[in-house]
Amino acid sequence: MQRPVAVSRLTSKYQATIPRAVRRMLGLKQGDRVAFAVHRREIHLRKAGAVDLAYLHALEPTLTEWGSKADDEAYRDL
């Protein structure tokens, strides 16, 4: 397992600040999208690219079980 570059704390809304060192490494700016990849019990974070966004848009119609207004309300803050 690799040692962490930086550590961040989750807020009550399960949000975390991406530390400056990581933002610089990834070239992240305000408004950029990030992609999370899960491999075993590790999470990999990277700047989202066009391929990531195209994949998610293609996947979206298959997620009909979360399509109600109640679901939108419940998951709005995620």
C-alpha cells in the first residue's frame, strides 16, 4: 500500500476538500470534475476526462431505480 500524499476530513455532508498538493499534482481547478475508480479496497482519484463523462452519460439511462423525485430530494446533497 502506498503512503498518502495528504489527508482530508469528511464533513457532515460527506464532502472532503482535495488538499492543495493533490490538486497541484492533478492540475485541478475550481469547477473541474473528478473521477473515482475503485480497485479492491482502494479508491483512485483523477481529473475526469471526456471518456469518463461519455461513459457516465451512456450509463445514466440504466439507473432507472433512482429516477423518482423522492430520490432526487434524498440524494441532492451527494
